[in-house]
Amino acid sequence: MRKNIVAGNWKMNKNLKEAKDLIKGIKKGVSSKKSKGKRVIVAPSFVNLNSAVKRTEKSIIEVAAQNMHEAKSGAFTGEVSADMLSEIGIEIVILGHSERRSIFAESNELLAKKVDTALANNLEVIFCFGESLEDRKSEKHFEVVETQLRESLFHLLKENFSNIILAYEPVWAIGTGETASPEQAQEMHAFIRQVLEKEYNKELADSVSILYGGSVKPANAEEIFSKPDVDGGLIGGASLKPKDFLAIVEAI
Ligand code: PEP
């Protein structure tokens, strides 16, 4: 059955000392008893992953990478492979974040390759997708989301989805302070389950965790998470302060 998940995407923030302090702060507020049945994930930058893995060893906090290259190894200056992540104890990778798509031109096709590589290396994938403001204004949001899923994920086998967490992140709500309303989030999440059911089956559609991302904060988390098809959140800005992040974890 699907789990409630709160994942913090730290992006290119926090130096080593700040990352240690942030983990320390989060650790203080989560315990296996308090956070029963929830997953709490943090995604620091590549250089701080090793330290984060060590510092979360005896806690329920899991550590994810924010990206990964699709090739096994080779002449890809500045890139990091799945193997390198696994070697330092990373078991989760975020793929397809809208900043990777828009700033680094990652396409649905490229993301399909990254997903394959991640799964082949036993990494769980938090797969991000979502429409732009233009798509929403022109009422193409459902079509765009379905295409993103189709072109990057629908070559997978049913069993692969036990290692996929979906994160619906409307681009217009990321880092903008503008949040999709709980109704808009629910509407899209229900649509995503319908698409999964059509392509695979109901059992699979009901078993995949679908996170919402886009300006989730302590003040709006509870209402968004109360929707039946929203299984948690992928949090950017509000994941950088222990107090805010913990309040969001509490809200799920
Ligand atoms: C994100 O970058 O995934 C995100 C949801 O950011 P924010 O919470 O800051 O909108």
C-alpha cells in the first residue's frame, strides 16, 4: 500500500556545515514512533550526500540525490553516475525536476533513459513532472502531464512501479509562492491515477504514492495533504528550515 512521504529538495543550497545543522534540526523532530508509517526524505547537493548518509544512519530520515546521469560511466565531465550514488549508500534519486527540464533541457526521452538506469541500479525514483503556466492557461495541463508520464515511464513493467514515487509539480507553483489549490492538486492526482489505471491496472494506480510540489508551507500543507489522492509533498523552500519542514512532516 502507498505511504505518506515528505521529501525536501534542498537544490543548490546549504554548505557542509549548514547541511549538518539542518539534518541535526530535522533529526530532533522526527522519531520512528512520532513519524510512524511516514517516510521523511532529504535531498542535499551531491557534495553533501556522503555526510548526510552518515548523519542519518540511526534515524528514519532517508537521503536522496537530486539528479544522476543516464550512462554507466565515461567522458561526461561534471556528472555523477547511479553507481557512484549507490556506493555511498544513496537509494533514492529525484529525476525530472522542472529546473532540470527548463534550465538543463532534460526531455521526456532523456528522462526515460535516466529512469531505466536508476531502476537497473536499484535506486528508487522520485519522478517529477507538471505543466507550465501557459499549458494551464490554454487548458492543456492534463494532456501535458499524460504525455510526460507516457514518454518517460510507460515503457516500464508493472513491477517497476514499486520503485517509483510520482511528484506532480505544476511549474507555475514552484518557488513562486503560488500554490495549486487543494482542489486543483486533487483533480490532477486523481487524473494521474486514472491514467495509470488505463495504462496498467487499478491495483497499480492505487499503490503508487503521488506527491504534490509547489510552494507547500506549514500554513497550507495540512489542507493539501488532506486530499485523498495526495500522498505527501516534495518541498523546496520550506525544506531549508527545520521548523518549517518538521511542521510539514507533522501535517501529513
Ligand atoms: C521544488 O522545487 O520541488 C519545489 C516544490 O519548490 P518550492 O516548494 O519552493 O515551491
